[in-house]
Amino acid sequence: MAYVISGACISCGSCAGECPVGAISEGDGQYVINADACVDCGTCAGACPVGAISQG
């Protein structure tokens, strides 16, 4: 199951830089994860300073 970014996202971009497959991009008001590209590694969740990323 892919990871998801909640509304708590502050759009800092920390997660996008850590994603090994480039599945995270800047969306409208917050970053988003492409579920089809996500490999469920969880690296993004560890990089998020506000805990806005969880396994969906």
C-alpha cells in the first residue's frame, strides 16, 4: 500500500528529495505521492518534519 501525505503537509519538500524513485511531487497546496510509482519504502515518512506522511 502506497504512502500518503495528509493535510498537515507544510510543503517544505523534504520528502521529495528523499524519495528514491521520484514518486513525490509538488501538488496544489501540498506535496503528493504517486501511488503507482511508490515502492513503500517509507523513506519519505522519516524525512517529514511534521509527520504528515503515513502508510495509506
